[in-house]
Amino acid sequence: MNTLLWVVLPYVVLAIFVFGHLWRYRYDQFGWTTRSSELYERRLLRIGSPLFHVGILFVLLGHVAGLVVPQRWTQWLGVSETGYHWAAIVLGTLAGVCTLGGLALLIYRRRTVGPVFMATTRNDKLMYLLLAVTLLLGLGTTVISNVLGEYDYRRTVSPWFRSIFLLHPEGDLMAGAPPTFHLHVLAAFALFAVWPFTRLVHMLTAPLGYLTRPYIVYRSRAGAPGDPARARPPAADARRGF
């Protein structure tokens, strides 16, 4: 079971994530969008959206620092274990609370604003559920491991994570982690598996084409050569009631 969960399943999810995006881009480019609902309601969106996006950005940066950067690198930079520990607690908790607060506000908006709710699909509901569960488990894991238990995940979970991409998976390291980490990682697996088929694909899109595309020139047709309004005598407009 440990081999299935922590060695086989990560590669299955990674394959779905990569090839799912390629398939989506190839066959559903018109659906590659956030399906913005800003026209329906803006007041709650102006608060919830920045709160969620800024929070999730710091959550991702925290995961990169904790999972990708080896412990010896931070020690070489002069970051003490105590300093890293408290930074993870304070910044991680603050980022998690902001993200969950923004997500809660966006879900409330989507549920209470009629036109926004009517534009919500089952796919969206599943995405919101998995995203909320993953964030809640992540915040709970941060609090439990750093505040209550002081578990050093950089000796087990982080090396396991890096071993997946080094094509030398060490499932035993993840198997020895506390159950809260197991639940958080499994929820993240489910989220990344459905990611390519939801509106979350917009995270991998940047409007770089806008930087190099030529200007769009708009010209009025009124008075242009060949325009029927130009050739029409003034009295004609009067007769038609204009």
C-alpha cells in the first residue's frame, strides 16, 4: 500500500496533470478560461479575489521553500532552524488564513449571487470542494506539526517530494510521516488530478501576446466612401422620422 500511495500514485497524478493540460489545450482552447463572472457582481469579488490570489501565491512560495529547497541550503545561507521554524509558523499560517478567507468569500458570493450561482457547474463545485479541503488540511498540518508537535518535515516529506522528480522515489520517507501529512498530500493529489479539466488551467496562462501584438485601429463607418448614410439626402432622414 505504501508503494502504491507514495511511489505509483504520484507518477499517475503527474501524468494526468501534464497530459491533461496538453489535451485540454489541443481540443478545448475556447474553454481555457476562468469564465469570469465580474459582470454579475463586483463588490465581493474585489475583496475575495485579491485576498485569495495573494494568499495562494505565498502558500506556493512556502511550499517551494519547504519542499524544493534542501535543509542544508538554508543552513548554508545562515538561516537557523529556530528562525526557519517560526517563519514557517507565522508566514504559513497568515498565508493560509488569507487564502481560506478569500476562498470562503468567493464561495459565499458564488452561492448567494443568483447569476453567478447559475453559471456554476458541477465541475466548479468539485474544484472548490477539493481546493477547500486541501487548504484546510494544509493549514491544520502547519499548525499541528509546527506548534503542537514540532515535526521536522524537511527530513522526510521534502526528500520524498524531491525524489519523485529525481526518478528515484523513496516512498518509505513519506510513509513514516504523520497522518495529517498523508491526508494533505492525498487531497493535493486529487486536486492536481482534476486540475487540467477545471477553470484552474488559467493559472498556467499568461497574456504574453498582448506585449507584441500590433495596435487595433478602430474607424467609424459614418461618412466613409460607399456608406449608404453618406449618399442619402438629408430629407430622407427626415421622412423616416430621424
